[in-house]
Amino acid sequence: MIQRQGKPLATKAVEKIQVLVVVLSISFFFSVVSWCRINIQFMSKFCYSK
């Protein structure tokens, strides 16, 4: 009975963790992309001003 009840909870926890990892990786990727875009714009303005 303990195994039967415990298994679905474990799979649910694993699914939640996987979703969290995916969301975190996507948000991290977008933050890096936006940061790179800002840096490129800043560098291009800096270079053009020179």
C-alpha cells in the first residue's frame, strides 16, 4: 500500500521538477539573449560615437 501510494507522488514530484527546470532554462536563455542584445546595442553606439 505504501509503494502504491508513494509512486504517483514521486512521479508528480519528478514532473514538477522537470517543468521547473524547463521554465528556468527558458527564462535564463531569454535573459541571456536580451542581455546580449543590450550589450551589442551599447557597444555599437559606443563604437559609432567614436
